[in-house]
Amino acid sequence: MNIRAIGLILLGQLFAFMGQAAGTDEFPGRKSFPAVPYIELEELHQKRDKVIIVDVRSAYEYDTLRIKGAVNVNVHDSGFLDAMQKLRNDNPDKELVTYCNGRTCNKSYEAVQKCRNIKINNVTAYDAGILDWAKKYPQDAELLGKNPVDPRKLIGNDKFKEHLLDPKKFDSMVANDNVIVLDVRDRFQREASSIYPGIDKRAALDDKAALDKYFAKAKKDRKTLLIYDAAGKQVEWLMYYLEDQNVSSYYFMHGGTVAYYKDLRKQFAP
């Protein structure tokens, strides 16, 4: 083999390595879960009718935006493995494909790993997530129960960031008479602590009646909604419902109560 041929082989290997590294950076979970098999967006779409697509997020996220025809099995629920075993038993010859929010979300990998640990086989992670799917295949997605999805209604990071306030700014607005402070954490998170006792209202994300009541009041009284959750993640999905209900003035606490208490520790650290 001549020197030029060797050089071309080495160059090809270098490009392959660079491509793998770039893919790993784009999908960090692939590095954290190297044993978990994954499927790309286009391939899943081609075989969507031949597999069981499993949304492993919370019921609230699933109800907001999902792949059409997907079943919901929350990876963090105690009955997750039993539900996945039933899916396997009912569909012995079909691949189970898990998905979550996007490229930096690890839930799809975690779901596959949990299944592999107890020998539930033929389970694969679709790790590009729901947003990439809805953007490319809106006819095969559902937004707030409607199909097809209008791509113009998909919320990007830039629009979401327009409604974020850092904890200090959020805190400075709480005492204003023209705001309604809304705690949308679940019952267990709220029982652990309340950061605005006597001021904030409480409405869990799955309590549509309570949310509707405060949304209607904010619109009627022309007040701004100040909304916070535990870690600043769930409010992004709530934004779809706020927009659908034509609530124009609202902000979220960036990072939720996790960021709030982190800032407090910094302020009072010796």
C-alpha cells in the first residue's frame, strides 16, 4: 500500500471520528448511555406503523404535545416497568421506541436502560425528541389534542426566553398589586416549602379548572401572571396552554425554586 493510500485511509478515519464526536455533542445522552440503542428521526417516521412508540414523559407533557398514536408511560412512575412489560407481552414481535422532549433529555435513554436491566428486549430510544418530530412531521403530531400541528405554534427557545425572569427580578415583582403569583408545582413539592406564603395561588399543571380560573382572572383584571415551578422545566409546556388561552401578560421564574434557593444561599453565604 502506498503512502497516498495510507493517508486517505487515515483522513477518512479522522473524519469519521469527528463526525462521531459532533454527534455525541449534539446528543450528549449517547455518550452517557453508550449501551442504549437509538433510532434517528427519519427512520422512525418510516417505520412508525410497525413499532410501538412510547412517550415516557409526564402526562401533562404528553397531553400538550405528542407524536400521534404514541402511548404514555411515565418513566418516573412506580408502575413504569410493569406497563412496559405488558406492552412487550401484548406486542411480542414489535420494537418499543421511547421518546422524550429533545436532544438533551435523558428520559428516553433511562427508559430503555431500565427495560434492559430486567430483560425487556427490543427497546430503542428515539432521542431527537418531540419538538424535532413536530417540526418535520406536523401531520403526525398532536398539539393540545389537535392534529395536524401548526408549525407556527411551536415554541422555540427564543420565544420562551422572552417570558423568563431571573429569581431576583421575579421576586421584586411579587408585591405588585397588578400581578397574580401562581405556584404550579405538584402537591409533594409544594408541601416541602412555600416561597410566597399568603401571596401565591396554587394550581397543579394537571388541574385545568384551577388554571382556567386564574387565567380568566388575569385577563379580566388585566393582571400579569407570575408563574413558577420546581426547576423551570414544566412551565415551558404550560406556555402552550397560555398562548392557546390568549393570555398575553405572563412570566416564569427562570430555574424555578431550585434557582431561587440557590440565589438565597449565595446572598447569605458567609
